[in-house]
Amino acid sequence: MRIFIKIIIVFAVITYIVASCNTAKTPVMGDTIEVQMRYGTPDSVWYNSKQTEKPLVMKMDKPSFKGDFYDIISTMHVGDSASFKCDADSVFIKTFRMPSKPSEFSFIDSISFNVKLISISAPDGNQK
């Protein structure tokens, strides 16, 4: 099995690395994806799906901005992993859909994500 590593910098705000197995199709809007995900800051973990009983299941959505979570996931294949950082303001406002970054996080410049794509299901429920 070949593994390809892509390192991409988008607008000097978002940096991500994708380790790709290139074994299947990529998810598109409307698909249901199952991921293992951990995110937080360099000194704390805010969420880790490995600490739950099941992987995180979510619907693929339209990206809010170039290089956001859904934009990066749409380039991944089942089995791929990605590590990326996003500007904290963009994550809170555009991805979490909050009116502004909460004041208690004012000192945080970026949020780091580590994601592994476990499965992709089409809207009809069939695995891709």
C-alpha cells in the first residue's frame, strides 16, 4: 500500500497534512461520514472521539471557507488521516456558527484538528 503525504498552506492561515491511502472515493455534500477526531490547542484537548463508545458520525456539508473542516474532508479517502490548524476566529464564527469568538478564548489564535476518515455512506445508506 502506498501512502502519499500532501502538505498544503492556504492563505497562510490554514496548514494541513493529509496521509492518503487513496483506496476509495471521496465524500461529497449529503454523504454521511464516520470519523475519529481530536481537536484543541497545543496544550489542551477539547474533544477526542476515541474517548466515546462510537466514532463521530456527521453529514458532509458545504465548506464555509477554503480550507475549513469540510473542504479538507472532501479531499480525503476512507483510511486517510489529516492534521490541520485553522484560525480560531474562523472556526468559531464560520464552522461552529457562533456570532463571535467567545471572550474566554480571546488568547487562542488557532485550533488544531486530527481527523481519520473511517467510512463514507451515500444518502441512500450504501457504503462508498
